[in-house]
Amino acid sequence: MLGLARLFLSTLAKTAGELQMNPNDTAPGLPVWPKRTVAVLSSVDEDVHAIPVSAPVRADDRAILLSLHRSRDTVGRIRRRPEVALTFLAEGDLAFTARGRAVIVEEPMAVDPEYAAVSIAVDHVDDHRQPAFRVTAGVDREWVDQDARAALSVRVLALGNPSVRQAGTSTRSAK
């Protein structure tokens, strides 16, 4: 499995510093995705680790914000090795992976101390769309805990606050 982690890191290293898009894309930067999107965040240490994340926020053409529970091992992996990939499959024929460097921009989050706000400075977007089919839906969920649903909404709104958004988008200039 160590070879897979090396491949993941070497692919990230080859594209660091420039945003590359498939020529079929009509707009520069990250596509826009539905607010209810569940994406998959991959991080690396000795192996590649992937976890679902709810409601990632598009901060701008090259930045994504999300909240992670502070007890997640992913928070520690980001501190040690910030190279990550966030994969999206969603309605509207969205199928892409945003690769870049993640940084913790608020820990704990003021609105929910059990969570940390994370910013991903996107260097590369892999377009996974295929001419043979369209993605018509992504992962969805049925909430059984309305308090957890409300807490996610509060965190997503907080990620849109200018202080968090500014901290997230300024991480690109700190590279």
C-alpha cells in the first residue's frame, strides 16, 4: 500500500502550483456543485485514507472549505502531510477530483468546538466525465438526527464568513 501513497504524492507534486483543467471545461477553476453534496476526502500517511465529507463549500475558483470533526485522524494527517484530494460525483454530470494542499484555518470552530475548519488550496482538477454516460446523482443521505443536521448547517454558514473564507483563500499565497 505504500506504493499507492507514493504514487498519490508524486502525482500531486507534478502539478503543484498551477491549476490545470480539462479542455472540455467551459469555466476556469472549480465547477459549482450542489450544496447537499457529499464528497470523498483522501489524505496520505503510510497509506491513502478516504472519508466522506458533507457539504464542502466552494470558496472561489481555487479554494474549498470544509469542516472536519477534530477527533478524525484526517486532521492529524493534514498537519503532517497537507496533500489531499477531494472527489465529487454529483448531479449535473459532475465528476471530478480537486487536488491540492489542505490547512487547518480555524480550530476549534467558533460555532462548533468539536470541529475544525479546513481549507484546500486547489492546484489541479481532474475531470472524470465520460462521453458514454452522465452522472445524474451523487450520494445522498436521510437525516435521522435533526440536531446534527442543524449543526452542519451552522458550520457551513460559518465557512462562508469573511474571516474563515479569507483565511482559506489566503493559504495559496503562503505556499
